[in-house]
Amino acid sequence: MSTVTPAATFPVAAPFNTSPAYSGTFIPAVWAAKLNVKFYAASVFGDISNTNWEGEISAMGDKVIINTAPTIAVSNYTVGSGVTYQVPTPSTQELNIDKGKYFAFQINDVLEYQSKPNLLDMFSEDAAQQMRIAIDSTVIYNTFTQGDAANKGTTAGVKSASFNMGTDAAPVALTAANVLQKILEMASILDEQNVPESNRWLIIDPMTRTLLMQSNIAQAYFTGDATSPVRNGLIGMIDRFKVYVSNQLPKGAATAPWISGDGSENSITSASGVKRRAIIAGHTSAITFASQITKMETVRNPTDFGDYIRSLKVYGYKVVAGGGLVLLIAS
């Protein structure tokens, strides 16, 4: 965006003398709703997780109780042997809405009045993108290792134990020759967990996408669409996966901890001697995610003519079905 210099006849003090100009009508309630819509449109987690328990979230510290249906036993029947009745006992999980992110900025009345861009569209677009980067990176980083033990490692597959998904110390070397095979193996791992075929997803990094586009059957999957990829990185289908490209997947340098896609977190230690990156696949039932724009406020600047504008978004996430989450560690 180009910088608009205010007219010389009207003096403007820092920081407004170097900031872009603004205009438009600021309506907090409408703007908050639009921001939330744009966040979900841009966020990977708007598509790969479920929001079944989002409900009414009003503040950090809220707790959502998730009831999980019990498994009903099926028994053999012999005439005259009688019937044993099971007492179904549902289990519960707790989704804590205990995280929040905010943004805050100021607008000068004169600059707002004199400038051309529309405030509502310009700021809601950028705020949604920045929220997406921050929250997607955090959620992916804190869930990517939480799938079932049978869905990762060198003997993945709850029934066959025959798929090598790599380990921290021995990641899989992906090439154009084997990348599709590994993706199909991730699908098979979900098959062995009896995960539904619909609503499956796969998140890959740009390097892996390059390998896919070099594979022999890439064009069978990546057909030319009339429109460009949407902002959340959806690029097409492979097997039964919706495939997303994201820079928010965790990665790790040699002998260094895993770090989040935006570099803000690196608490998962590692003893690996090679660079590695995470590729994850799953089903929308695996991770639940809930968020809400809870505050959208305008406060008049007490020392100047203008507004302080701030917004708070609270959210929470949890892996509720580990069998629906697969991890591939690649080099």
C-alpha cells in the first residue's frame, strides 16, 4: 500500500505523518462480524477442524463439556442362553477456551476524513490474515503430535503396523518418486482406524507441493481450475484428501527443537541430527476448535482528535479423536 502524505498546509505529528491514510464508516458490531467471517475464510482451521461445540463463548476461561457417545457391544446369540444388557456409559472431555489474541490501533479523525481506502474492508482483511497466521500456527504446533501412537512412527497402522511415517531422529526422505505413495499410506492409516472417507484433509508445506507437481501423475490430481486457490491454501484433492498448502506447519533444524510455523513456539525438544518438517493428515472430527470475537471497542483518544480501536478474540482447541490424526515427519 502506498503512503499518502498529508497536505503541507495541515501539520501532522508522528506517528500519523508516516502512516497510511484511512477513511470509511466505523461500525464496531458490523466490523466484528465481518472480521470473524474473514478469519474463517482465511484460516486452515476453518476447514480441517470441527466447531461443533463453539456455542456461546464470551470470555477466556469458559469451558465446554464434550460428551462422547459410548461404544455399544455386539455379542453372539445362542437360543436359550439369555441376553446380557450393557449399561452405556458416555465419556466426557473438556474444551477450555483459555487463549486469546488481540489487536489495537489508532485513527486520527482528519486523516480518516481526507483519505480514500475503505476502513472496514482494508482493516478487516488484514486483521483476519494476521489472526490466521498467529492462531493457525499455534493450534497446529500444539496438536500435530497428538494423534494415536498407531498413526505415527516407523510402524504406523493400527492393524498392519507396516507404514513408515518417520521419526524425529529418522525422518522420511520425500522425493517426487515417493511423495504420492506416502500420502496414500496416510490415507490407509486412517482407513485402518475406520475413519470416514468424507471430510478428510491433508496439510503440506510448499516444498512438498513442489514434489507433488513433479510426480508422474500430478496432473491427474491437480487439474486446471477456472479460479485461483482460495486464501486458506486449498489446492485440490488427492485420494480422499482435501489438500492445503501452509507455511504454518512445524519444522526443525538439525539438533534443534521443533518450532512453530511463525517461529513463536519451540518448546518441543529434539535430538534429531537432520532438518525435518511435519506433514499432517486427518479428519474434521479429530480436532475441535472454537473461537469468538468477544470485544470490539472504540475509545476516543483523550489527547487528540481520533479513536483507539481494539479487538479481542478468544479461542480454544483440543484433539478429541486421536485416531483421526496422522503425522508424517519428513526431511
